[in-house]
Amino acid sequence: MTIWLISAVLLLLALSPGSEAQDTISAMCRTDELCTTVKRCEDSDDSGRMGIGPRSSRYCGTQRVCCEKAQLESWDRSQSSKSRAVSSSIRDKASHILEPPPNESCGLNMECVPRRLCRDNVINDSGVSLINPRISTIQCSKSLYRCCAVDQQVDESNSPYVEKQANFKYKNCGYSNPQGLIPDNDKFNYTEDVSIFGEFPWMVGIFTGRQSFLCGGTLIHPRLVVTSSHNLVNDTVDTLVARAGDWDLNSLNEPYPHQGSRIKEIIMHSEFHPQSLYNDIALLLLDEPIKLAPHIQPLCLPPPESPEVINQMLSSNCFSTGWGAKEAGSDKLENVLKRLNLPLVEHEECQARLRNTRLEARFRLRPSFICAGGDGKDTCKGDGGSPLFCTMPGERDRYQLVGIVSWGVECGVEDVPAVYANVPHLRHWLDEKIRGLGITMQAQ
């Protein structure tokens, strides 16, 4: 155990910020780049700030990004005389990894366990008019856990959720699960900007082959995911995996398991512009179809753009979801899926607001963009490719894909909306590419 701890500490020291040993070659990076920590790449930045900040982080590992070799070498030369200290918290972290904590106790012979591993609402009738609940009302400290009698815990194959998933009947695209998919009253104290498990079943995470999160996406068909082109410019079908039905990226304790598929084909818009991000849309053909389930269902596509469609969307209720950073300047991804209630912003108004930023007075918002937010809530770095979706006309809990997280000047600045790929404007391109794949979309 002691030898393992020493090895873990040495490994963490080698990867700690401020050490040149943290720069590694990665298949995720270009030949003129190295994989390094987010902080090291930002500290060494010598390029100035672009007017447009894509809602992406091209990660090559956990909290690691691709960074120019020349930039890192220049920084190291300028910092060669500066000593770097190692925090004792590294040792604390290494020792924490050694042994996971036991299940949390919540009463006599009661433990907090993942909800799927506890029989739902089972009671024990003693025969003398005593009915003893076997599931406590005591709240557990972690979401998706419940206080369960030890003798009511089950293994995966006997989970009460298995039968519920087998009996699932799909009705059509775009239906949310407004209360999530926890059958009993989930009393966990979720913050307003956190989704409930299964609430928005079309959310997809795009990961590199090494299971490092890259960007978000939207399931629109069992074999099709829509995302942003700017996140994929340095990747191929050999490096990507799409994961549907995920909620907490750091946990496997969701009631229903996520599903993953390799990518068979990446179709980027032929007129995507990597600097200005015009036409920032891509279609992913999955190698294997995703099996639809209570927590995995496609989102509807909107009608092609028209004045009537735009007016309907401006009066609808819209959300964006993703695992990106919550705060401007942060590179820390969220492990639990965020949800942000964002108002759409009319095109001319958005252009006027953006002209009051560093984009300046001559900036012209192209028709392939649509805007949302500006009220302090915002998508941010790491949310690239994730959906912006709005209620369909006459519907309350049924949604259609309106935008794809693309870029912003900053994150969360009052009166400065974020900019999304305009899906109604790009609908004809989507239809053409889907037909070319020989796929028929279900009528809405």
C-alpha cells in the first residue's frame, strides 16, 4: 500500500502544473502542439485574445488541452529562473484515491445506495398489523442515492428499473421528462441550473477514444447526432465516441445505463469557416443505432426558417444543456448536466448588442447564427456542440432543436447574448445530408 501511494504521488507530481514533464504528445493534437494542462496553456498564452471565443475546449485528457509547442517553449525560457512549489494537497488526493468510502449509513441496517439497487416501495407485513417501510425517508447526501434497508438491496440484474426500461414505448421526438425519471419523490436539493436525470433525453456527450469529454451533441435519430463543426476539425471517426443517456460524467450510478457508439461518418458543412464559425454544424452518423429508452430519445428538428417560424420561437420557452463551465474564466467542466433557461434574442437586437462589445460597430451577424441569453445566464467553455431547444407551438413539454452552442464574446455578461448555429436556417442542409445517408426521419 505504501509503495502504491508513493508511486501515485510521484505520478501526480510529474503531471502537476509548472512541470515540463506534463507536456506530452497526443493523437488529439496537431504536430506543432503538445498536450498540457489548461492553466499552463493559458499562463503561456502569447497570442492575445480573439474577438470570438468558441464555446469549446479541445481537450486531450482530463483538464488537459492542445497547446502550441513554440508558445510553451517561449514561456519556459522566460520562467526558467522561477522555482515552483508542490502542494501537499497532491498527497491528500493520492491517499483519497486508495480506498473508496463505504456506503453512507442512514439508520439501523440502512445504507445509502444507488437507487437502481434498491427494491422500490417494498414493505414487510409482520402479520400483527405492523407494516414496516423498507425504504427510509432520510435523505442521502448524494443525488441518485436512496436510504435502503440492507436486506432490500439487489444486484444489477434484479434492479426494478430493468423491467421499466423493457416496457418502454417510444411515441415521438422531442418529449421531455419534466419530473425526471426517478419514480419516487426525489428530495435531493438540486440547484436551478442542474437538470434532473432523464429530463432532456436527447443530450449526447462526444468523447475521444480515451473517454475524454470533447463536446456536446443532440440525438435526432437512433443513428444521427447533430453537433458543431468547430469541435471536430482535429478529429476523425477513429478518435470519437458518442454517448447517449449520460447525466453525471463521473458516475455510473444512474438508474439507467448510458449507451455508446463509435462514429461511422462525420459530415461537416462544406461552408463552415473555422475562424468566423459561419455554418457551425456537423452531422455524425453512428456506427450502431442507439436503442431508445426512457432516458434516450431524439429531439425534433424545426421547420425551415421563415418569419413565422422565427416569431414562434421568440415567444417559446427555450433551454440549453451541457457539461461546460458554469463561470467565465473557468475551465472546470461540470460533471452533472446543466440546464439553462435562456430567452431567444431577435437577430437585429443581438447584432446591436454584440456591436457594443470588442467586436465593434462594423460587426455583422450572419444568418447562420441565432442568439440567446444575455440575462446573466449563459453557456460557456466546454458547452460547444450542445443543443439550444425551444417548445414547439402549442406544446409545453415537447421541444425542437433551434440552435447549437457555437461562440460568445465572454460568458455570462449582462446584455451580451451568446451565439448559436441557426438550425432552422440550416435545416435544408440537414435534410440533404440525411437523405444522402438513406435515412428516413419519423414524421412529427
